[in-house]
Amino acid sequence: MNKFANVITREIKTHTAIQKRGGRPKKNESEKRDQKITIALTKDEKRKLEEMAEEEGLSVGVFVRKTLKQQEVI
């Protein structure tokens, strides 16, 4: 490898080493939503829940969580 190639290789390695990692910061343990609940619904109940969530522009999970918080259940 010639002298010029050595300089370029060294600069690339140095630049790579000082780059910061991207992405968002990790959440605290208390902020993580990693607990799941499964419930059984009739087709009509599920459809109604999906319709209500869609009217709010939310996913069913977010809609349920928001509703439970508003009712001070959680």
C-alpha cells in the first residue's frame, strides 16, 4: 500500500471512530410498554372498538390505553 493510501485509510478509520450513533435514546424502565393483555370480544364488540379507534385516528391499542387513562382505570 502506498503512502497516500495509508493516509486515506487512517482518516477513514478515525472518522468512523468519532461518529455518534444515531437513533433515539433508550426509554427508562418505567416508560417501557412491554406488558400485554389479551381479551376475548365478539365480532361486533371488536368491530365497534375498531370503528371508535378509527374515528379518533388511533390504533386500537392506543385508543384503549387512552380511554383507560381518561376513565382513571390506569
